[in-house]
Amino acid sequence: MPEARVIPLRSDGGRPRNRPRPAPRRASRPGVGPLTERTAAARGLTGPDGAVESPEVTVPAPGGELATLPAPEGPNELEERVAEVGEFLQRRVTGRYSVDDFGFDRDLTEHVVLPLLRPLYERWFRVETIGTENVPLHGGALLVANHSGTVPLDALMTTVAVHDDLAVPRYLRMLAADLVFGLPGVGATARKAGHTLACNADAEALLGAGELVGVWPEGFKGIGKDFADRYKLQRFGRGGFVSAALRSGVPIIPCSIVGAEETYPKIADIGPLARLLGVPYFPITPTWPLLGPLGLVPLPSKWYIEFGEPIPTDSYEPGAADDPMLVFNLTDQVRENIQQTLYRLLAGRRNAFLG
């Protein structure tokens, strides 16, 4: 029986180091952004060949002479945003957008879903990513992460991380529980954002198509655990995600998320009400339901998302996915990797809300 190859854990302790984040891919602030071809054409500032020509102004120079200088660029962000919104609405009305076999709407994700999540990611949770070089920029890969926080915001923040913080933006295709797709409105939105059922058939289809797939093996046991058990990984199921990676021959990327546990600290659970509503748990937190709607606002904890060293699976023989001991060993290796990384990140932070 082949043995699972052990990937050594990082031994460097201490507080996570800040990583310079790449320049935003969105429009720049007013007055500092470049004059784009679209804006220049609207202002009549393009030459015969379509190239952008900077406007000029004449100003007094020393000695009473006049000098011609390039005019300062005016605010153009509003114009850009209005034009983008107009183009987006036109595409939606005319149907000039496409979806894949799983319902993924790239246009909607890029222009609606991700922009709605970015304020949480950048300003509220101040997410800092570590080890982005470990995520393949092309081809199939399976990202496996810890799950926590009562409300699964950790999965949503990870989708922003792999799109905005990698050298090449990628879309994370999450595997979600059946309950997600049974919720009115939520299921349709999840499909549009590229997510699908947590089953091996869908996982292998996406991995085989070269997609980056995300899975949270703890499921509801992870996000629904009490605050007293924070950052203690729950059982990873039967290792179905490892079987999917082995059959597809793609690397497994361990992902450790610190900060999500403090967003909605779960201190109790009303079991009878949860069963009445058909949900896994009905949480009680320090702010919910005591503060009513205000209790739904997540606490602004400081987040770290670390992507670990890939665990390759393409060196195993055909049929390895049917070896239960190999699947168990790899599953345990991934779980232990994430758990030890969580301990290291926790030991390095000073405060749950200041980092």
C-alpha cells in the first residue's frame, strides 16, 4: 500500500508578517487614475490612430513668456463607474453573457458578487493573506480549509482572497451543503457565483476542467461549534475530498483561517427551534437575538488566511482513491497541517481584533 507523503509544517513561529498586497484591480481614486481610452474618446482627446493624447494648458512662465504644459488629469472614476454600470446593465438586458454547465455567471460574479464582499474583506475584517505563492495560478487544484464562525463568512472571504490577492485572479468554485441550495434566493445566487453541491461527481468534473475548487470538510460541525471550542478542528468526514483529488491528480492546498471564530461567538444553541426551522442549529451570541437586527452585524475581528504548501496527488498509482488507508492517511495529514498552522497563527497574534 502506498504511503502518504509527509509535507513538513512551517516551523517559523511568532506573529504573522505583513505581506505587501498587489495593487487593486479596480478603478483608481479620483484625480490620480490614468486617462483611459474610453474617457479620452469621450473628451475628444484621441489622435487619428486612436491613441490617447493628453490635453494641454498654457501658463505664464518666468520672463513674461507663455509655456504649454500637459493639463492635470481631472477626476474620472465616476465616469468610469457609470460607463461600467451601463455596459453591465446592457449585457444583462440583451443576454450577452454566458454561464457554464454548473450555472456559474462570471460577469455577475465579477461586477456584483465580489464588489459586495470587498468592503468586508478589506475594511471590516482587514484580511491578510499569507502563502499565496502556494496556490497554482492555472489548472485544477483542491483548496481545503477549516470552517468556523456560526455564519460561513470564511468561505466568502476566501473567494475574495484567491481572486484579489493572487498574481493571476482565480474564481473559487466552492462545494456547499444541500441546505445552501434549498434556501430561497441563496441557492440561486450560489449557483451564479460558481458553487455547487458537495459531492464527488461535481468536484471531479470541476477539477478535471482545471478549476480551483474549495471544500470545508468540517461542514456544519465546524461553523456550529461553541465558542469554547474555537480553532479546534472537528472531524473531516470520510475523506471524500481526498478521493476526488486522487482521481483528478490535482494538488491539495491546505488553507488555515484565523479570525472567523470571533465574528459571531456562539455561546448557546436553541435545539428545538433549530429543528422547527429545519436548520442544523439556532445560535445565541452575545449580540443575537438580544440586539435584534444589530446583532446580525459581525464583530470586526482581524483575519489571517494562510495557504499551505501543496500536497501533490499525481504520483499515486491508478486506483489509489479506492485505498481506504491511503485516503485516511492523506485526510489526517491535511487536517493536522491545518490544525498546526492555526496554532501557530494564534500564537503570533496579540489580539483577536487588532491582530
